[in-house]
Amino acid sequence: MKAALTIAGSDSSGGAGIQADLKTFQAFGIFGTTAITAVTCQNTQKVSDIQGIDPGIVKSQILAVLEDIPLTAAKTGMLYSAEIMRAFLDVWSDKSTGASEIPLVVDPVMVSTSGDRLVSEEAEMLYFEIFKHAKIITPNLPEASVLVSKKIESISEMKEAAVILFEKTHSNILIKGGHGISGKNQNESLDIFYDGNNFTEFSAERIKSTNTHGTGCTLSAAIAAGLALGMEVKEAVKTAKEYVTGAIQHAPGLGSGHGPLNHMWRQKTR
């Protein structure tokens, strides 16, 4: 069994963060390991409280896993603070840990879908140091807009942003269109993938559903799972996109707000 690491926050409602990542890894047959960066108190309607984990403890969690379990992929979600980001960089920049050899998916959790900033300006700048270690970066439209300092409102602007980010990071770029930009018709959501040479458009049916909590976490975890299984990056993205679409379609309908996905939709349930 292949193993992967997720470095992210805990979601008490189980729909996003560490919980979503572990469920996704399991769905792909990947053994999941964790380093928790923050504990959130949330449900499908709101986040009521949050507490960051001591950066030294975050670093120790990562090192504990690296010292004992052979990893074939890793991903980051909410890193919460500049101090935790530096702790991550301490590990990933240290050749002796072996972390730099692990394919890394970076989901830059810095701006919510509504446009609210989730981290400090200092932390936003540190992301560019983290991106240098990434195999692929997966910003949503608001995050990509912040990273290139320009609002993205069209497919051509998504492609321009992807080129800018690639030139700054030399990492594969996946800009997620979400509900902001459509594909060939209004019933498709569109993501743009750029590998430094070619663009690939990944479209999927736009499902009318409020059960979208943790979609970004799930997508990046599914990409990491694909990489852990030995897939090429583009294949991992395609597989992840299909998996997330199915997880939304088969959502359990829990909660009164934005409900979680069904991460185990491909398995038979009683």
C-alpha cells in the first residue's frame, strides 16, 4: 500500500481539511498520514472558532512521519500562519529529511470562495517559497487573482495567470474555475491546467448542489493520491476531477448549509 501525507487543518464537521483528505486517500487505496496545523470548530453553516497548532509541533508531526513511513506523495491545505509555513519550509528545504523528493501538491488556502482573505499578507508572500517545492499548485479563482495581482474573469485571463504563476514557480498549475467561469456552455465548470508548454482544459458537468463543502481539499487530495499511485500529473488531475464530480453527485445531504461530499461514493454502502 502506498502512503501519502496531508498537512492541513482539522474540520470538526468532517467535510473538509484533514478529514476530507484522509477519506479521499482511503477511497484511492492510499494510506493517509497527517500533520495538523489548526483545529477549527465548524459545521456546514459556519466556522465558530479556530486555534492554530504550535509551529514546532507541526514540524515535529511532519518529521515523525518522514522518519518512519515511506511516502509517495504529500499535500498541503490550510497552513494557517506564517510561522507554520516557515516550519514547513524548514523541513522541505532540508535535504536530509528526504521531503524534497516527494511529489507535493500545494492547495494555497488563502482566499475563500467569497473572496475573504484567510491568511496574512506575510503568509501570502511565503507561499511563493513553498510553490518552489510543488509538483502542482491548485489555486481557485480568488486565490489565483491574489497571486497574480489581477482579477481573473475569463478563460483567457485564467491562461495568462497560469503562465505568470508557472514562470514564477516552475510548477504545474491548475487554476480552478469553480462557479466563476464556465466551459463551452453554462452547464460546465472549467479548470485550466498548464505544464509550462501546453494548456489542457478540464471540464465537468456543473452540478446544481449546495453540497460542495471541502471540494478544493478533496480535489487536491485526489491529485496527491493519483501521484502516490504513480500517475503522471495530467492523468492525476483528470482522475481527481472525475472523482470529485461523482462525490458531489452522490453527496449524502447532511447539514443545513453547504453539505459535505460523499468521499466513498465508488464503494458499495449498506
